Amino acid sequence: MLTGEVIVLSQRMLVVALMVLTPVIVAATVVGLVWALFQAVTQLQDSSASFAIKLVVVSIVLALSAEWIGGQIRHFGDEMFAEMLKSRRK
């Protein structure tokens, strides 16, 4: 496998990782912002509730998107191994 092919596969890997992690990061960010706004309005200063709420929301998002995440990772793996076999046959 040539250096250029390794770079392209690494770039694809990073794009897939970013794409797979985006729903979880967005959910955690939105919950954090909403909870911070709620704390500012009510003057509630409980920091542990923020972590508990984020944990629940991130778990729900992971459970709902697990099939899609697995499909994306499997598709990338299939492409990677096909590319490795194709370069090996050359």
C-alpha cells in the first residue's frame, strides 16, 4: 500500500469518526447550553445535575443511533479492506 493510499484512508477514517460522533456531541452541547440557561434563570448552582442529565441524553442518543453508527463503521471497514485487497493485487 502506497503512502498516498494510506493518507486517503486515514482522511476517510477521520471523516467517518467525525460523522459518527457528531450526534452525540451536538446532543451533549445542546443539553449543556439549555441546562446552563436554566441554572442562570433559576439561580440554581447544582453542578452534578448537569452531568447526570447529559449522561442520560447521551445514552439515549447512542441507543437511538447505534444501528446507524455501526453501519457507518462497517461500511468504512468494508471499503478499507477492499482498497487494501485492490492495492495488494497490483
